[in-house]
Amino acid sequence: MKKLLPPGWMDAKGYSHGVVAPRGRMVFVAGQVGWDGQCQFHADDLVGQAAQALKNIVAILAEAGARPEHIVRMTWYLGDKDEYDVSQKALGRVFREIIGTYGAAMTAVQVAGFVEKGAKVEIEATAVIPDA
């Protein structure tokens, strides 16, 4: 994956403005909330739920033969922007532990609510597995 940074632009903090993926197979991961594979929440805070959602994404990618470094795009849907704002350092830490330090193209938006009662975040991802 190659980060896109137009001339004169400041580098994005924690993500990329855009990326170019190598040729390969695309993997689309549906929005993952912070529950486990049996649909049980084990955390009621944003950071704990985000960590579980990211682990879910990694598990789904593995089923396709993909790894976290193949992620080219993520969208984060947040229930509470203020909780996100105060949790950014902790979120960055769990992101680096689970996904890595490279920068996929990312979007984060606050939403009115989630279908799954108790969810604080939903994260979807797109990955490209490079051709062998």
C-alpha cells in the first residue's frame, strides 16, 4: 500500500488521506461491533469495544488469508464523539497493538445509534491481498 500525500499537504495523524493498493484480491469486512464471536459484549467502554471490534476484523481477514497490513480503508462509526475525543490516546495504543502502525485511509463519524444494543463503536474495513 502506498500512502497518497498531495504536495504541500500536512501528513494525516494516525491515518492516510488516501492510499493506492497493489493489484490483488479485495476483502470487504462488514461493520464489526465490540462483541465476541458469540455476540457477547465483554466491555462497556469505547476502548474495550474498539479493541474487540479490531480483533474481529483481524480474525475475519485471516479467514481470507489476509493480514492487518493489507487493510487499505477503515470506517469507524462512533456513538459518542466526546468519548472518542478523550479516548484517542488509548484507542491509538490498542490500534497499534492489534492492527499495526501503518496508515490506512480512515473515516470516523458520529452516528445516532447502533442496531446492536450496548454497542459504542462499529468498524468496517477493506483489505487488498497483493498478488503472489
